[in-house]
Amino acid sequence: MSRRRSLSSQENDERLLEAALDEIAVSGVDGLGMSGVARRAGLTTGALYGRYENVAELAAAVWTARVRDAHFDFLDTAVRALVDHDDSIAPADVTRELTAPSRATVAALELLATAHRIDELEEVVTPDVDAWMKDWGAAPRARDRVRRARVIFTIGSLWGALLHSIPRERPADWDVLFAGVGRSYLRPQPPLTTRFVGESAGPVRAAIGDASHNALIDSVLAITARVGFERATASRIARRANLTSGAIYARYDSKDELLAHAIEVLLAQRFADDLEANTYLFTAPDVGRATAGVIGGYLSPARRDWRIFRVEAQIAARHHAAIAETLDGVQEAAIHAYLVALGAHTPDEQVSISSVGRFYRFLTAVLAQL
């Protein structure tokens, strides 16, 4: 028979998990370190290593023991309110967390966003998300395809809205937007008479001048999509571009400057190109179907690395001022361009359309990861 662990040992378990949660909320998953957690908990690193082999195992424990259940409760509330139209749930019960997310929500968002590149974390997060989706009738082989689509759209919208708040709060009337999502689910869904096919969308590539510079920026996208901004080292970026690290520092004073420029090139130019290519949506005979086709193109395999790059940029912006400043400028410029294209003149029109634009800009980045 195994010995019962002492009360003090159990209390130390809790202290370490709370400290790790605080570290993720403040410094992010990539900033999580054993010494920092031990110091925050007021314990030795030995006490931490006696429980967890490495940082990845600790992150997985935070997901399982500290944020998973609370985050799924939040998603449950949203699905009941929007998809199942539970009148006992007020819209504010959903949107309150989007406006002022708790530390557990912030940590959950980062753990979800980074799980694809951290094996120990992916091993617990993916089965948990899959089980949650199955419980709500949104598994890949779900018989009710309309319900599956609505559940996926709902949680994609929630995660997109949470990403929107990074690196800083921006105005968005979530109450109105999510009330509109709920109302849209009340409309009868006519059967499709033809097979839906998303518009063709190729991979995103840099086009800023000489071939070596383009290769360098493209390498930032590819490496970041696999390991994140923090772990995208200058040597690895240069190696993939068939350049030396010196080639990076001949153009940029630091890796952060390179990363910020990559955001500007890969996002700003893409947003501008997409706006020009998609202006026909404003006058399309069937705007809904045309818009779905464009979104389908965004969700294509060819855009996968670019979508992950966008999400990773949002996460990195929490912890890097230069990235935050560049990302904020790019996104605000894109929203302004859409406002001009849509002819929004009055303050009310600008606020309303701006909120919708922000909503769909982040939604497309998240949906394809579900």
C-alpha cells in the first residue's frame, strides 16, 4: 500500500501549480521556467523537479489541473446561450469574459495556441478538446452537420475575440456581435443544392525585393509556424533561408526587429492584397455564399503556416513590445482600409463595421485549427 502524502506536500503541489499559472499568465508558455516558478512559489527547484520532469510537463499539468475545466465551463455557457438558445443565460455571461479575461482564460488561450508544437501539452489538450467537441455534437463524424458547424463557429469566434484583446484592448461591441451570431442560428438552414468549394488561395510569400531577403522573411513564417516566435532562433531562420546569421544582422539590429518586419511584410501586404481581391463581395448577388467561399480559401492547407504565424504573432505580442507595436499598427491600418472600402462615414458606422471586421479577421485564423 502506498503511503499517504503529507498535507504539506499536497499544499506544495497547489502552490507550484498556482505559481506556474501566474507565470504563464504573465510571461507566457514560452516564458515558463522552472526556476521562475519555484521562486514565485517560495520553494526550491528540487521541489519542482521532484514532481515534473520538465517545463512541458508542468504546462500540461497547469492545463489539466488549473484551467481546463474553467475554460470548458465558459465554452459550455456560450454554446448553451448561442447554439441552444438557453434563455437562462444572459449575453453578458459570455461577453464579460471576452472584455476582461481572467488569468485562467489568458493561460488557457496560450496553452491551446501552443499545444500543436509542444508534444507533452498536445497529448493532453487535443484529446480534451476532441472529447468536448464530441459531447456537444461537433465531432468530425457528427451526424448533424449544421449543429457541428454552429458549435465550431461559436468556439472559433470566442477564441478569436480573446486573441483580439492581445496585445491591448481595442473597442469591440461583443454584446451586439454575439447576439447577432445567436440570431443567425435561429434561421432555418436550407439544404445545399451544390457542393461547397472554397475559393483558391495560395501560400503567402514575401515580395519585398531581392530573393535572399524574401527567403529570409519566408523562413521566419515557416519556422515560427513550427516553434513559435520565442524559439525561432536567428541561426535556424538563416539556415532555412540558406543564409548565414550574419546576413540577418547585416539587415536588422536584432532578431526582434526581423520578426517585427516579417509581421509587417507578411500580414500588411496580405491584408491589402485580400482587400483588393475581395472587393466584389460588396456587390455580390449572394453575399453569404461569396463570403463563405473567401473564408474557405483562408482555411485551405496552403494558408496553414500563415494562419499559425498570425496566431503566434498575437501570442508573442503579449511579451514583446516591438512585436506588439508593429502588429497593432498593421491591424489598425487594415481595419481602416476596410472602413474606407465599405464607405463608413459616421462614427456609429465606423464603430459597427470596425467591430465586425475585427471579428472575422481573427475568426478565420482560429477556425482552421479546430
